[in-house]
Amino acid sequence: MEIIECIINISEGQNKENVEHVIDAVRQTAGCFLLDFSSDADHNRTVITFIGNRQSLPVAIRELYKRALDRIDLRQHKGEHPRMGAVDVVPFVPIQDATMEDCIALSKQVGAMIANEFKVPVYLYEESQANPDRKNLAKIRKGEFEGLPAKMKQPEWKPDFGPAEPHVSAGASVVGARMPLVAFNVNLGTPDIKIADTIARNVRGIGGGLQFVKAMGVELKERKIVQISMNMVNYKKSPLFRVFEMIKSEAARYGVPVVGSEIIGLLPQDALFETAEFYLRCENYTPACVLENKINGVLYQAIK
Amino acid sequence: MEIIECIINISEGQNKENVEHVIDAVRQTAGCFLLDFSSDADHNRTVITFIGNRQSLPVAIRELYKRALDRIDLRQHKGEHPRMGAVDVVPFVPIQDATMEDCIALSKQVGAMIANEFKVPVYLYEESQANPDRKNLAKIRKGEFEGLPAKMKQPEWKPDFGPAEPHVSAGASVVGARMPLVAFNVNLGTPDIKIADTIARNVRGIGGGLQFVKAMGVELKERKIVQISMNMVNYKKSPLFRVFEMIKSEAARYGVPVVGSEIIGLLPQDALFETAEFYLRCENYTPACVLENKINGVLYQAIK
């Protein structure tokens, strides 16, 4: 069964009634299933996580835009989190029986729909964006809602879809396909933050380490230890076990042990299966070896 | 969603029409789903793997018995595999939202039903059997169909359910709850079978090693290496990573490297998740960390 995850960020995290009204767009769409949502009042922002397929997701997103544009006015919006749209970011993540290419095509279809129906300019990002200078969300969003009118006058910031000016109350949206994010932290048996900082700099992509790892050193003061806190933006190409072994080896150079690790939020099963495969030196592992994958395949077939 | 796996062994592996007729009992039962079946003509035996719940499994099994008893006559049966019943073994394995206790209760309910409706004597085995001398399948089945009339006269082989004599054409059945089996082999970088035999003896339960591991040494002649071939009969209590590390350490004593491993057939996802958890020294892993578990939970809820 095709499963694509969509993690929509809307610029409303204070008015519960508005948040529920927007989320109901997902709940009411056949073939879409709400996994989770979390509102942050300080950020004044809500992250809505749901799944569906190429047919059902555009239906839910159209209704969600209708409701969000009706209730959210960025001219009145204050919050700590950077934002440029009432519906700020719309990422698509391939989960099952869907490829990255499927998600790229879907993001372009949805981007065009948003621009045409709601007159909201759309920027493609990450895997959906061919221009390397426009792949990064922070770069696209720099200047935020308030800076949009000036930014959009620059030819290099012409949107991928829709009008050349921001929507008066809803700004602009960023839409695209990306890999699932894995937040993974490794704890070191030392209180010395300098060691964590150094190792973080060495293992992360920008420091010459693993390309799809973002890392920084963090103090865990209560436990009197330090941590390498990481975002794994492509766990297939820069896997957990490889960064873990690299940190072990770097820490050993200071005589420091790795005392533990933490998974933050959810991670795809493959990230753990491939870790087991690596350490067991398994010669014939495939996802088809897993009993539950077989069972879910049969059950999904029955649902169809 | 409650999922219990049932892996029925019937004593027919040659007549395809008979095999299909019996398997149709599973296919036709609402709430049961056929995962797999495989017939072996030399063994004259078919293994039928399906899933269902406490409501649907007894319905499928009743119909399966009706069909099997109609088509299989052990007085005419020849095959290499030991057998004592037309329907030889009926194991129940807890997979999801079902405990071992649930499967034990189900096995007793199904055992009583088989005895009452089909007049087939039933022996409980494994987790369903309180008497330690009657837990082991090979021990119960010793003497096979032909030896049953004499064996059943012994007071210690009075069946748990049903008549005191074998069914004239269908013999007796063995029914019970057990853990999923994991078949896991570890390859050593040496052609010396004595090393594999010694390590196998040391890591397996009966040799003083890990209690729920059965192991033997095997030569892989084409590759000119040897293998520790294992059945992990309780991967929760004797996990893959522990036996793997033990074999690594024992092999190192001979200067021999572990060059790989193999998973045979299917294994439960937990066996791999817990391996990853061990090697990553993860402090907060639970099955709820896995995205697909969250997704399947939401989808199953929707099916209900």
C-alpha cells in the first residue's frame, strides 16, 4: 500500500479552536490518517503529521489551505519560530511503496494547485528543487513574512508557482519532498563540553564528516555528561551505525567512553533494521525477512 | 489489532488438489489471512502459515480439520518426516496485541474443540503443557502414527483432550502455544569443522550456553568455511546479539574471524530492533519509537 507522510507546519499555535478546525481537514478526508499534531504557543505554530497517498493527500491539503487561510492572518502573527506563510511548510516523505520521485511529482502537483486555487506563491525546496541555492528551507524563509514583498522583487526569488507577490494575509508556502529526519543523540562519559564540540565538528557533513549528519555538542548538566546531538537528514546514505562507530572511535582518542544514545521522536524501521544487519554482519538481510512486513503486506492487500 | 500466527502441519504434500482443498478453509474464513504454504513431496507434508485472532482462528481450524480428515488417511501415508496425525501439529504464536497466555488459552479451547467435534485425541505441547516430560514435540511424536495404539495405552501418554485411542485414519494431534522460531546461522572464516562443532556445543543451552539456543556445526563446502547453524527458540530471552557476541569471542580464542551471518525464513521485527538497541547502547528505545508501528496502529484502528 502506498504511504506518503506529510508534515504540515501552520502558523497558529495559540487558538485551539482554529487549530482543531484546520486539522479537521485531515480527519475528514477519506484515505488520509492523522498520526500526530503538536502546538507550541511560544512558537505560535502547529506541526500536523498525517499519511495518505497521491490521491488522498491533495484533497486533504486543499481543504486544509481553505481553512488555514480563513483563520490565520500573518499580519497579526507573532511567534518565536521563523515563518513566511499561514501554511508555512508542506514536506512529503516517502514511507512505503512510494519513491522519492513520486513525492517530488506530488509536491509539484500540490504546489501548482495551491498557487492556482489560493493565489499563494509557492517555493519548492529540498529534493523538489533543482536550483542548489534554493534547496534550503532556512535560506528560502530568511526575511520571513515581513520581508517577502522586498525579497520577491529580486529575480532569483521569483517563486516556482503562483503570483510574483505574497498573498496579503497568507504570505508564501514552501513545498517539497524530503527524506525522513532522524534525531539521534550519543552520550559521552565525560563532563567536558569541549570534547563533545570537537567530535560534533568532526563527524558532521560541513566539518568534513558524514555528509548527511548535522551535529552539535550539548551539556547534560544533571547527569554531568555531554552529548553529541544530531539530525540525520538522510539515514540511508549516512546511517546511524556509521556515525555511532565514528563517535566511538573519536571519543576513544580522548579516553572517553560512549555511555548511551537516544532516539528523539519517531524513526523509520529501516534505520534500525540496517543497524542490526551491520552489526550481525548479515549476508542475506532484506526487508522481506521481517515477519511483520509480510503480515502487513497481506493485510493491506486485504484492505484494497 | 490482535494478531496470532498459526502454523499448521498437515500430512499431505503430494496431492495438490487435496492440499488446495484444505488450505481453502483458511482462505474462506473472514478474519484469517494466509501468509504462506509450502508442500514437500518427499516429506509428504505441507506447512500452512496464517494469521487471525481468537475469534477467527477456531473457525478456520474447524473447517480445516473437516477437510483434512476427509482427504487424508494416515493408514495409507508414507513420507520422510515423522508424523502422528492427519493434522499433525497446530502451534499458536503471539505476534501483536496478544500475549503468550492468550495463545495458551486459545490452544486449549481449540484442542477441546478438535477432540469433541472430530474425536481426535489431542496432546498439548510447549508453553501449553504443564508437564515438563510432555512439552517436547519430538518426544510426544516418538513412535509416530503406527506406534500410537500401544503408546496411548501407557498412562503417562493419556491425551490432554479426547478419546483414549487414536482416530482410525487421523491419528492424534499436537496443539500448543510457542514463541516464534528464529533460524540464524553464523559463518566462521575457517574450513575446520571441529571449531564450529566445539563452539556450537558451548553456546547452546544443553551444553551450558544460552538456554534457548539450539546449535550445530555445519560445513559450507563450496565456500570452504564452516557455520554455526542455530534455532533460537526464544529470541527474547536468548537474543541474537548475545549469541553472536559469544560466538565472536569463542572464535577469537582460535584466531578465527566471524565472516557473516544468515537469517533463514522470517523473523520478528523485535529481534532486529533489539539488536540495534543493544549495539547503539540506546537508552530510550521502545517499539513506539518506530514510525511504521505508529502508522500501522493508526491504520488498524481505521480498519476496525
